[in-house]
Amino acid sequence: MLPLILVLSAVGAYAINNNPVDVYWMLGFGVFGYFLKMYGFQVGPVILGIILGPLMDKSYRQAMISAEEKPLQFALEFFTSPLSAVILAALVLTLLSQTAMWRRWRGRAAPAAA
């Protein structure tokens, strides 16, 4: 089954641009993914980062342009609609709940450091 998957992947990579260099890129990233998996990295978040990174960058640039390049105005845009304020509050609570101060306040002992 593995040889069939490898051949179909190589044909697919070549067929996109009719360029053999794309097959080398595919093989290189396959080896890179193998080493990531071998050293215990989760491959899913890496793939999500590669796919969503350019989209986030583009959206951030558009938001900064609409805020006229002013960081304070950009930050205040989070409070223009109730939905964005609720999402921001959930983000802040999620980050705070991971601190040792939050665990002490809730009455749980912080986990021992390894």
C-alpha cells in the first residue's frame, strides 16, 4: 500500500505545475515530517500553522490598514461588537486559568515541577 501512496503523491505533486522540483519538495517535507514525528512533535498543529499562518498574516494586515496603522485603535476594535468582546473575555479567562495564581485561588495545589 505504501508504494502506491508514494507514487500517487509524486504524480499529484508533479501534475500541479508539471515541474519535477515539486516532487523534490514533497519528498523533502515528507522527510521533515518523519523527523518531527520521530522526535515527538505533533504533526497536526504544524500543518495547521503552515496552512493558517499566511491567512492570519493577511487578515492582520487588513485589520491594521482599516485601523489606520494605530495599535490602540486596533485593540479597541475588539470591543465594537458584543461577540468579539465575549470571545476576547473567553481568551483572557482561558489564559488566566493556566496560571499558578488561579490554581491557588481555586484551592488546588499547583502540579509539582519535574
